[in-house]
Amino acid sequence: MKVRWSLPTIVSLSLSSLSMVGVLVLALVSCTTTVPMEPSALQPAPVPATDGIAGLRELQSSFHALSDSVAPSVVRIDVREQITQDGPREGLPFFDFFFGKPDDSEPEDRGFERGGVGSGVIVSSDRRLYYVLTNDHVVGEADVITVVLNDGTELDGELVGRDSRKDLAMISFHSDRDLPVARLGDSDSLRVGDWVVAIGSPFGYQNTITAGIVSALGRRGGPDGNISDFIQTDASINQGNSGGALVNLDGEVIGINTWITSDSGGSIGLGFAVPINNVVRSISEFLDDGEVEYGWLGVSIQTVDADQVEDLQLPGRSGALVNSVFGDSPADENGLLAGDFINRIGDTAIWDSDHLVLVVGEMPVGESVEFSVFRQGEELTVRVTLAARQTDATIRQLNRRLWPGMSVYPLTADIIEEVGLDAGNGVIVSLVDQGTATDIGGLRSFDIITSINGVAVNDLLSFYTIIADPDLKEWQFAGVRDGEEFEVTVVR
């Protein structure tokens, strides 16, 4: 027999079933004895007071102390630059878009304001006048500079001086309060693995402190030809940290945060700071003269690789090769020649071309220094008196006096195969400096030089031996260009 259920019946049964469940639950509850749990069963056990935990707490206390003592000497720097754009007001204002503008309207300049944010460190004071060190790229071409203190107080800043070669600048401001001046440490004492703290205003978030370690020292190749070597750190550094402090556990500033390597623009643990020992002289000269004076040797140089070491018969790669010498420069007047390989200046061993630029730049103008060089397979000493470095624009104007005004490279087996040569005698021109005698005479990059003035060029050593003759004024270069033989006359 089948039973047919109507919907009201089903509903009423369901409700009744729920009622029965409720009764059973109440019965169970009424019959159950509640046993209170011990508080210790609800809480994790305390962390044992081990030596490791005590050490971490001590490190944590160090970070607290760093924040309290150093952060007040680190400021935020807000900059505003007035930009003027020439031309018609395309799209401005929207009224013109809908209703047009008179046919006789003249193009007019449009102005707008561009802002930026960075960080800085108070490094000196004179009564109520304070001096802040920051990056040159933070200041830029700012028309208005505002210094924002640790507590948010905004004060007018004034540019004291700038140093584009190390990406440094100094700003001054007045305050009626006593403000702390940062203590500067010794960056030469740093070791890879040292704890450091970065303090600044990333993305404008003032008083941001991040911790990490010194990842590496002596890094090269900063942006815009910065001549400093750098401290690398994994302490988080982002846009707006530029010009801020890199601090050791003693609360001493040991670097000025300057740049990061990143595909996204955010921190990936590759931040770089100018060592404070590279900054001290700049601070002093900013305060004295408002500008930094660098020593100038008057050479074009490069770092060598293994092929060049072999071709020049050098003892190793540590040093810098002189490609060319500026006429009437300290190098020229004191006897340095193209092809000289400089491996020591005074008591300082030279690592590469970047290091040579840094060492020469730090030397006082007018100082006489001994350069240890390898020339044509022999080691000798050349004493040079350094001059004051001129502006980049002025140096470019001196290119006409740069000799030989080009860089050359050995004809390796790979190059011979790539250019389709049958023989391997000669050198290949890797670069011709614009405006030089060789450029005007017609030499080009990728030319293969096989002889000069009828003398065979077999390698780099023979090339520089021939090219460095100070008595010659005219040069006949012969070689191969695009598979065809060529000859070029260059008048020095």
C-alpha cells in the first residue's frame, strides 16, 4: 500500500521532528555536568627564557633606542618645481572643447607645479641655523623646498650647494628649537653582515624605520655616473628614502640612502647608500664654499678584461687602462700616455676605472701624487700634480685635444669569426670619441686597424707603442672596414 503525503502533512511532520530534536537536546543538556577548564589549557605555554630569546630582546631594545635617538635628526624634504610648457592650451579648459575658441587666439604658455618627496639628515648647526644633507636628485630643480621635522613641523628650506658627481646636496633651515644633529660613524669599519637601520620617508610616510644587514660593500655603477662606491643593504628602501640615514647599532650614520634596483619601483632588498666617509669632505666644503672641488687627472680610462690583460702583457686585471689623454691636462704635462695601465696611486691600490675616478676625485687640488703604471710591459712611476676638475660641459669642449680619442680591443677568435677575417693581426675600434681628431679624420667604430704610419699593428701593445709617440702630428691609419681595405689620415 502506498501512502501519499500532502504538502501540509510533510510540513507539519518536519516541524514536529524539529520539536522532538529540541526536546532531546534540552534533555541532554539538562543531564550533562559542566566541568570548567583550567585557564592554562586555553593559553600557550610561555616562551622559555633562553639565551637566544634574550639576545633578540636586546636587539629589539637597540632598535627602540635607535628610533628614539636618531629619528629626530632625520627629516622629510618636500619639493615643488614650477613647470612651464609652451604651446596651445589643448584640452584646457574643458569649455574650449565644447565651444571652441576664437580663431585669432594666440598660443600661450601653460604652467603647472610638480612635487616630490625625499629625506635628509641634520648633520650640522650654527646656533639656530641647521644644515641637512640629502641627495642631489631629491632637490632637483626645486623652486620651493620645505623641511618637515620629526613632529610634523614645516620649515622653509634653502639650497646651500649641490654635488652631482656624488648625488649630494645640502639644505639649510632656521628653527627656534634645539634640534639633534646626527652622529657620523666610520663606514670603513663596516663588515658584510652588520646590522643596519634605514630611516626616512618612503612614499612620504615620515619616520619610517626598517632593519636589515649590510649585504655587500664597494658596489659600483650608481645612476647618472655617480662616482661613489656603495653600501648594499637589504633594509627596505623605497622611493622617498633617498637622502635618508643608514645607521649602525651604535646610532651612527654610516651611509646616505641613495638608490635602489627594482623592476617595479618598490623594494626588492637591493638598496644602496653612499658611505659616510665618502661624504664627510663634501659636508665640509658645502659649509665652507657651497660647492665641492674635485681633483682632475685629464684622462679617459676603462676597466680591462682577460683578453686585454693578455694582449697588453699586464700582471693582472686590478687597475685602469688609459685610453686617451687630454692635451695640456695634468696627465699630459706630467708624462702619462695612452696605453698606460695605472695600478696604484700613492699607497692606494686601484681596483678598476671607477675606483680610480673616486680616488683621484678625493685628492686635494694641487697635490703631487705618484702613479704606478705599466707601460709597454714595464713598471714605472709617474708623478702628477692634480688640477681642479672642470664642468662636464667644459671637458666635452676639450675633446678636440683628446688623443687618440678612441678605444680599441684585441682581435679575439670570436671577433675574427664574426667579422669574417682570414687573419687575426690588428685591433678593432670599439669607440670613437665625438669631436676628437680621429673622429674628424674619419675613423669609425668597428674599423679594424692593421697598421699605423706603415708599421704593423699586431696587438694592443704594439698599437699603444706606436700611437703614444709624442713627436708625431700626422697619422696614417690603414685597415679593414666592412670587408674592404681603407686608409685614413688623422692630423693631431
